[in-house]
Amino acid sequence: MRVNPLTIGPIVGATTPTSVRIWGRGKYEKTRIGCKRCLGIARLKKLEDPIYGSGQFFKLNPNFDMTGITVFDHLEPETRYVFQIGWCFSERHYSDIPNNLRLNWTQASSGEVTTASAHPQAPRQFIFGSCRYLLRLFLGSLFDTRGDKTFQTISKLLAKNDSINQFLMLGDQIYADDLNVIGADTRLDEYYKRYRQAFSQPYIRQVMSQIPTYMTLDDHEIEDNWPTQSPPKDYVTKYPAAIHAYLTYQASHSPLFPAHKKRIYGTPDKLWYTFSDGCCDFFITDTRTERHLATKRMISQEQLDALKSWLKNGSNRVKIIATSVLLFPDATQANDDQWSGFPEQRRELFDWIFQNKIRRVVCISGDIHASLSAELVSPEDPDFKIICVVSSPFFWPYPHPAPNAFNLSGTLEQSTIATYVIANPSQPYQSDNFTLVKVDLEHVEVEVFSRKSESLAPEYTTVHSFTSG
């Protein structure tokens, strides 16, 4: 039996010191009674091992656009593995395939992954960014490929630096409304088509096949500024379709879904999740689907309580909060779509960090089509500090924000217990880019890379310290 190459993927997903999830898409072929049964198959080995282990079959589900995830477990921490993955048609259920079945792997897709660190103080590096615009032209028959050059540059960086541990994509992975009301996606098949086109371009496929990739959504996975101008009918038509496609292509390979016996299961009732690697704890927020505009609530009370508990859990690691929209600094022109438009919850979060003396807090975000970093400090406590790093866009073919678009000094917020002041801002970078972040227990180093270049001038590399000194 021949193992066919994936039609989209592979995507290396959630990775722990002992496991990795790998996502792939097979092929849909219609029959008189539905579609042919399509199975995924994958195998893995240590980089230095001469032969692969036995293959794992898994289901490629037509209800999820012929995609599926397999889980490799019992792996070793901080170890490089290579894998092959593909699909085949079969009349048998994946659990009924005999272990001694002879397979031809010559056409299979491939990738590699390094497992996470089990050491809670190990320094980590990750790349992140957001907003890759992909214009659909000529009624969908031609797609823009300029944005894929960003991922070509990321791929070159990964080839030079094998110490990069994660790749985070913080929203607007697709623009389902690229022509706004003209040609905007509303049905599940349209969202699926959008993802297939965005994720099938060669360099983004290459990047996602060689590093653990974590995602969260922003508005354009649904529609621009969701849910600001959404009529009630959108919640029962457009929204379910958009979220089902998001779960299929972005969330299914994340820690959001529990795993058991080499497969994921269940239906999530939330879209935020956490994971850890080395000295870093990550909380990937959902700052889009839980909004309640009438009460100025960015996230649900459940998510806020979970975020507070996670911040205060005493791990002594660096606490990295990933949010698709800007926590701070604020735009010079009021923007109710960002955290500044939800001031009570933002103050509550700042006050929680201040009152509980939580140290080593970093926020990463996207959305604003510029990159920068800054600190939030307080005169009432010289040891209080939150570091914010922003990276956006991967690609945007229209004008970027002006140099004076952000308030990079002065008081941001004032509560009954503390005053919060912007400090140590970097120089904003106002073109297409991504950001490399290097983290240890003392510092955060931020380096911005342009879409087509592997390096920028030194002023776009900034080091922030967790201590006041």
C-alpha cells in the first residue's frame, strides 16, 4: 500500500517533553453513499536512529475536512525526531489495520520536531507574529502569494538556529472577509477553502512541519471587528461555521483537546488553553469570542479567573500571556477593539499582578500592523513590571500605522492601589515582520525581522530585564 503525501500539512502541534501531536489532511473522494474512507498514517524516529518505528493509523474525518491528528508519546525530552506522514484509502477501520502491513513511504510527507524541555529553568526561544493577509482575486481562482515570503524568511532562520522552540500565530491567520462585504465567507465550505489555500502555500507548510505551532484566533477568522456589527442571525449561521473551521485547522492540534491512546477526543467548551516549556508558562487567551460589548467584558469571568489562578500558581517560571489584541501601549486614537476599550478588566488584571507581587510577566500580542515592545511599571512598587511585545503583520499590502500611532510614555492606567506607567519602549517597526523572543529567568530579548530579510538594524533588538535594576 502506498502512503500518499498530505494535501495540506503536516503541522507539528502541541509538544511536551514526552509527546507530540501531528496534524494532516488527506483527500476527499465522493462515492454513491458518501465518501471513501481515508486514513492517516505516520511514523517517527530519533534523528540519529537508522530506521523508523511502526506506523500509526488514524482517522481523517470528512466532518473536519478530511483532517486528523495522531499523537506520539513515550518520547524523550529535548530530543530531535523526524517523522513521515501521509494518507491512504482503506475499507478497514484504522484500528483494524494489521501491524505487519507493507507500506510504501517514498511519496509520504515529512517533518521534524524537538520535544519540550523537562527542566523548569531552561531558557527558551520562540517566534511569533500575526495577520497574514491573503487576497483572493478573480472570484477565487487566484490567490496572493506575497505573504508566504515571510515564512520563507522564518524557514531560513529555523535552519540557522536550532534552539528555537515554538512558533506562535496570534490571530488573523486567514482573512475570511478580504474584500469585506464583497465575497466575504459565510458558509463552512467557504471557510474551509480559505484555510486550505492559506495553509497550502509552500513556505508556511515548511515552517509548520518543523516546529511546534500554536495558534489563537482574532476577528478576521470570522469577520472584521467581530462582533461589533453582527446581527443576531450571524450567531447561528456565520459564527458556527467560522468556529468549526477554526477548530479544524487551528485549535485541533493544540492542547485544547485532551489526548488519550494516541488520539484526541471531546468537544471543547472554550477556546483558551495553556502549555509549558522550560522556563516559560504560556496562557493562550481567547480575546475575541467571549466579548460582551454591553458590559465592556473582553473575556469571560471564567477565563479571567483561570488566568488569575495561572498567574498565581507559584511555578516561578516566566508567565507569557498571549492575546490577539493589544494589551498595552494604547493607540493615540481611541480603539475600542483593543484592551483599552475594556478598561475595567484590564485594571483588574494589572491590580491582580500588582497585589500578588507576581514577577516575570510577559504579554505578547499582534493585530496592530506594527511591532514594538514596552514595559509597564509602577512608582508604588519598583519591582512591579509587565513586559509587552507586539508583532504584526506577517504581511499587509496596505499602509501601516504612522510613527506617532501609539502612546509610548506617560500614565496608562490608575487604580485605587497603583499607578501604571509606560516605560522603556522600543522603536516601533512599521512594515511586514515577525519577532524572535529569547527568554530566561532574568531577561527577555526581542529581535524583529522583516518579511524578506533575516536581520534588521540593531535598534530593532531590545533587551528587557525582569528586575528594576
